[in-house]
Amino acid sequence: MTKPLPFTNEEMSRVFDTNLIEYAKSQGFDVVRADRKSYRVKDYGGLFLFPKGYHHFSETDSGNIVGFAKKYQGFTFIEAVEHILNSKAYANTIPVVVEHEMKRGELVLPIKNEDSSKVKKYLIEDRCLDKDIVEELILQGKIYSAVSEFKGATFTNCAFVSYDNNNNPKYCALRGLGKSNFRQDVRNSDKTYGFLLNGTGTRVFIFESPIDAISHATQTKLNDMNYQDDYRISEGCLSDKALSRFLESNPKVTEVVFCFDNDLNGKNHEGKPHNHGQEFAKKCASKYMDKGYKVFIHTPTRKDFNADLQFIQKSVVKKLREAEMTPRNDKKGEVKTYER
């Protein structure tokens, strides 16, 4: 099947020979060098640019320069080509083969390390997540210690797994431990299956990451409320695809709360301030309100709900430590001692 397009072969060659990194810079995207061959786009999650294409590790999405212009600049195909060429389409046309959507392969989970102590330490101590919630998710197989190999070296990462209704794994996100910035979705992951914390009620909270979802559950528990009353879903990025699938199979859910990041320092491709998380939350709120759902937006005070949780937990620890060394007078009021 062919479709005529108003560009010559020479023009299309010029488009695909254009260096995407240089093009992005010329369009005002804030890019920084990641390694010898790639650049990272600031404030766009895991978006990396290469001379001949891009890859978004958070969304497992990739493409060429035309795909980049369509997705991140909002152009149609013809508008994208015209913009890259810096000229209008010519009148003559040529047949172009229409690309067919590739079928997704089978998801193969990384090797499991039965010793989950490092993952527990990272989530409970570093990320301040509730110990019981983390251990329950490990028992459910939704979190585990994954062993990965790269260039002869072995790494331990935290794996977050999503399942379908038949308990088949459909999506797996890997996150580095400690101060590592490693983030990667396992090949053939399907993001329409979100990382789910089960609930029993009629309300679902939507987050960008599994850690934020668990952070919110932790805060709920700290406030002496039952976090299992509500569902929580992580999209793994700024999306509503997992929510859409979830609602289809959970008709009893009538309330949706969008809990996306508060990107106070975010900028659009023109360099202007743009709160990506909250702007997308507004867009989703309007969409699902039109569908008949009761909709709310829950904005974190800081960047995300884990940042809020860490601030709260560390503030409590700091106050307790200060209280331990607070001087007081003994009964006679003569000798100063210290509370322990």
C-alpha cells in the first residue's frame, strides 16, 4: 500500500541526514552531553538524542528526526518535514511505503536475586518507604532484586513489575540503587499495564512512578488511614494509558485523582517555564471529567510525593535527635541533664 507525499527523494534524504542533536539545539531544547555519542534533554525524563534518532528510556519510545518533531513539537508528518527542510513542500509527489506497526515481543523478566536486602535498604532507608508495604509488594512479586549484566559487569537493580488479570507480567521498570541514576524499562514492556497497588474502594490515584505511588501509600498510613481503601497506579511516565486500561476492567471506580509531578523548574522546547506534570494533570482531568468521572488533582508540595515523604520523615528524625539532646533541669533544679 502506497501513499503520495509532496517531497522528492533528495529532500527526504536531506531530512534523514540532518543531525538530530544539532536540530534539537537549534529548536531551543536544553540538551547536555550524556556520553560520547548521545545527549540528554533536560526536563524530559529519560529522553536521549543521537545523531540519527532519539530514545526515551522512561517511555520505551524511539524514532527518527521526523518522529521527534511530531512528538515533541506537535507537527504533522508534512509539517515536520517542512520544518526540518525550512521550506514548503513541493508540488510533485512520490510514492512512499506506509510503515506497519510492529508487534510487541514477549516480555522476559531479568534474573531474580533471592537476596532482596539491598533493594529493601534502598526503598526503606533511602526512599523512606513503609517497611510493611514494601515487603508485601515483594511477596506479591511486584518488586524484586534484579540481576543485570552489561559489558561484562553485573549490576543489582530494583525491578517494579506490572501484571495482567491472569497474573502474566506485562511491564517491568528497572531502577538503580543508592545514588545511581539508572532507569530503564525492560524490552517489550507494555505501559498500558501500570504498576498497581490494589485497593477495595471506588477511587484510584495516578502517579508517574512506582516509588511515588508507594510514597503516597506510606503517607496515608502515617496519617492512621487505611491505604488499601484506594487503588494506586504508576504510569511509568506522563501518560494515562494504564489508567484507561484499568478503568475498563474496574467499572466500580468512579473517582480519579491525578498525582503527577510538580515540575516547578520545567521548561518547554522554547525555554519558557512549563510545569509538565501539572499541565498534563489538567489535560487529563478535563478528559476524564468528560467521561463522567469525579476528578481531582493532588499536587505534591515538592517535586514529587517521594520528595515530600523524605522531607517529612527526615524532619521527624531530626526533631527526635534534637529532643534527645535537649537540656532540662532535674527535680532539684540544680544539675542539668539531657533527655534520652
